[in-house]
Amino acid sequence: MRYAIDHERDGERESVVSLIDDASAECARISGAPFVTPSARLEAENDVLVARTEGGIPGACPIHGVVVVRSRPGGESPELAVLYVCPEHRRGGLGDSLLSEAVRLFGSSGMWAVVHSANMEAMDLFGRHGFVQGAPPRPGSRYRVWTRPGA
């Protein structure tokens, strides 16, 4: 299957929110702890990329993956707040494509993400794209901050 990755379009917010909520549920399952739903904090200034099926059926919801990048004030590196691929579209390179495009568009000053230590797939993905695992955001946390230097 071929995908096109582009910015969110008018009328797609409901589908994007649904995918982000699915991502939150998966994070809760992986971590074994409740997870704050990022869609509740989805802000207008966030950059949202979506992966659509090329040549999808008009009117159908062809979104199969989403990336949300949260800008930071003062030129700080942006946060990759959400990267999610629908389970039926995994293991085909879509996550790699979404992350590559997010880094290309928004990562010139670097980028960072927080990943649960039990999420091996995400850690492998970030590692393949030049992110380096750092310390937990706070002592005793099972989350790790992954950073990627700027170009």
C-alpha cells in the first residue's frame, strides 16, 4: 500500500483526534498506568501530519497514521508529542516515513520525545532515526526522554 504524508486538512480533525485517543489507550496498555489523552491538549499551533492512502476513496477516512509536533517558545527544540500508526498498517515502513517527514520539516533545531521504557517498537524506531535515549524526566520514572540533535 502506498501512503502520502501531508499536513492535516480541513475536516480531518475528528479523525486525527480519534487516532490520538487510540494512541493514548495503547500507551496506557503498554505502561499499565492511566495516560493523559493528548487530544484533550491538541492545540491549534501544533503541527499535525497525517498519512493517507494514495488514491483513497473520496469521502472515506483514509488516515492511517498521525504525528503531532508541539513547538516550543524561544527556539527550543520541538516535542514530538504523538506518533501513531493504526495497527493494521504497521510493519510496512509507515512509522519510519512519518518520523522522517516530521524530522525533515520540524527538526532542524533538534527534536525530542518521551517514550515509555516498555515500548520497544518506539525505542527501535527513534534509534533508527538518530534519536538518543536519555535520562528519565524525573527520578523513578519508567519514561525516557529521546533527543535528536539539529542539523
